[in-house]
Amino acid sequence: MESALNMKMNETWKRQNESQRHHPSRGWLALPALCAALALLPTPGRSAEPAAGAEAARAAVKNGTFAFRLTTPEELKAVLGKPVQEKQEHDGDMTLLIVEFPEVRALFGRMGEGAAPFTLFQVTVAGETLDIGRERQIALRTKEDLKKLDFFWGVAGVSLARLDLRDQLKTLEGFTFDTLTVWPAPEALPSGFNPARLLEQGRNPGLGVRKLHQLGIDGRGVGIAIIDQPLLRDHEDYKDRITRYEGVEVDGVKPQMHGPCVASIAVGRTCGVAPGAALYYYAVPPWKWVRNEPWAELLERIVASNEQLQDTPKIRAVSISLGAFSERPNHSRWQQAVAKAEQAGILVVTCDPAFLRLGTLRRVESAAEPGPADYTRGRYFGPGAALWVPVGNRTMASFRGPTVYTYDRTGGMSWTVPYLAGVAALAWQVDPKLKPAEIVGIWRETAVKTAAGPVVDPAGVIAAVEKRK
């Protein structure tokens, strides 16, 4: 018979997994729910000396040996001995490891396969969740702690102040960081490594977009709708662009990592492709919406409400950073909703290969004003990608605070969608009569062939649109 642990955890994972396939971030967002489920489960049976393990765990938490994201399973076992049980589960790109001892249960996580070790996310003793520093800034103790960090979160929100990193250039070049990262003194950093400069250069959408902005082509008069997870609404980069915000089945859910990123890429004041566009944001629960029906129903509602807009820009592009529509039952229901949107002059941009096969690019960091040839292939792409979009080595808004920004080294497929929605807004500003299918055709026709693949060319798109007028 399936254990209570498996039944409880699998129920949560089943709801989460479908929405997490196309971006590595999604698995991490499931952790609060998973930790809550873990804490509710009964603890393992008592051994002859249950208190010894419990007290050892409490002491290790108190002295910092057991610390959030800094303790490995091996280090845990060195203190508590042989576990009663270990098991692994997968949640999107994330692998979870549950290690059980008498009176003690620990949850570890790891992004990807083998990129970094499992690290600690929760410890419970007799059903009580101990404070391992999850809500405090992580402070690395030695350079060995660098090996425990994954490629996705990197050193975002982490203090490195105690470390001498002069010999760690290669390691630092692989880590995402943010404006909350605490760096050591400049003399303790590798020569030439300048986080502030990277953050500033990474704001540039690249590919000539800022030159278009200088010409007044910034998406003004065009509306972009984003359907994504709950948004930090007061971030300085996009708060003034929000024309409508609506939550759907997300009451009580805190802002998640994903929303600020996609919003700032699309319409961000300093980071966005179309900073003049109006943002209509619909916050939804992808971890619950694992069927096509709710997505289709919301899309149809957006189309209907768009017809009633009088004093604000009408929506011309809907950005949904999800790629599983064609893999789910009743795909025809979703196709019908998309067709209605296109008939109403609205382009629906998704990660679904049935829409367009996309690939991700990383900016060559020496290129402050990157053109099509200044990118290399990123981590995520499908076979026969028809269009490649810059997402890596890119600065974007963070969910951690209204003035916080993240420098994302890798970038996910999710970031391609708001970028393209922004390019569509630029095109519609120039020619509002363009049909959605024409926009996609122009993307492909004007793409610049490079060693990485055919790269979207915003300047080429605008030139082609102006030529057609």
C-alpha cells in the first residue's frame, strides 16, 4: 500500500508538474506547498533512543550546521546517522529527496540532474518545523559552500561578504545574482568582475530595441495581456504600466518569482521591449490549471472584455509562458479560443511548439549593445527551432522587492514569450492594421541567420512593417 507520505506529496506534485515543464523556475514555486504537506505527515516510528536524534537535529540547527540551502544529505547523516528511509520524487526540473529518521524528517531539493548537490529545504522534529534560516539571508561560510548552489538561483539574495573570491571567476560567471547579493570588497573579487556593470548592461533588450525606443517606437497605444502567476504589483520597473490587474483563483497567494520577470521583459521601464505599452495582468494558478479549459475560458473572457475598452489601449497580444497546451486533453478547446482571439485581432504568444518552435539565447557579456551575432545558444530549445530569442545574461525585475533586480545568467523558455509579445506591440504601434498571423510571418521572414540559429530582429520587423504600409 502507498505510504501516507507518498499519497500526500504525490497529490501536490501531480497538480504542480503539468505547469512546470517549460521553465525551471516552476518547480521551485511548488516548495511552500510541498513543505506544508510534509509537515502535516506523521513522523517515522520511534527507535530505542528517539530523543538523541531529535536533540542532535535541534543542536545542529542552532549552531548552523543544518542551514537552508547549505547542508547536504551527507552532512545531515554525519550528525544523525543512518536514516530509516530515503526517497526521491520529481517535480518538473526539480528533484526532491525526503530523508527520514526517528522523530526527524528532512526535505532536500536539487534543480536539474547532477548540476548541484541536494541541499536542505526543511527539517521537522516530532512534527515541528525548525528554523533553518529559510526567511533570512543565506550567508556562505566558506568557498566550499559555492559548490552547493544551483545554476538557477545562484547567489541571488546570498551574502558572499566573508569570502575571498579572487580565484572564482569561472564559478561566478555561471551564477545568477541580484541587487540583494552581498559581495565582498572589490579587492576580494576576480579582476574585471563587476556585478553592477553586468546588471546595468543586462537591462538592454538588445537587437537594436533601444534605438527603436529613441525613435519613439516603444509600444505606446498598444495593450499587452499577460496571464501568469501572482505579481509583485508595486515594482518600480512596470508599476506605472499596469492598466488592469485581476486575480483568478489566487486569493492569499503571495507574489511569485515568475510574474515580475515576464512583466519587466515585456513592458519594463528600464528592461522592457515595449516600455510604452499598457499592461493587462491576469494572475492565475498554473499549479491548479492543468487542463486546457480554464485557460481557454479566461482567454475568451479577455477577448470579450477587450471589445468594451474605450479609454485605454486595446489588447493586441496575450503572453502566456506555458508550453503544454497541445499536450493536454481537449486541445481543440484551446485552439478554438486562440482562433477567436486571432479573429479579434489578438495574437496569443506561448511556449507551445504548436505555436512556434523557439530557442533561447545568451548574450555575450562583452557586448553592451548586442546585435544578432552577439549571442550564443542558451540552455533551452527544441528540435528545429524556427526563431531564437535573447533571454540569458539579462536583467529583469525580481519578486523580492519593488527596487530589486535579478541578473539571470541562463534564462528560460518562459522569457521568450513576453519578449516576442513586446516586439509585436512595437509592430502594431507602427501599423495597427496588421493581422496576428502577419506578425508571426514577419518575425520569421526578417530573422537574422547566425551560427546560433535564426535570431528575431526587432529592427528588421519594424522596417518590414513600414515597407508594407
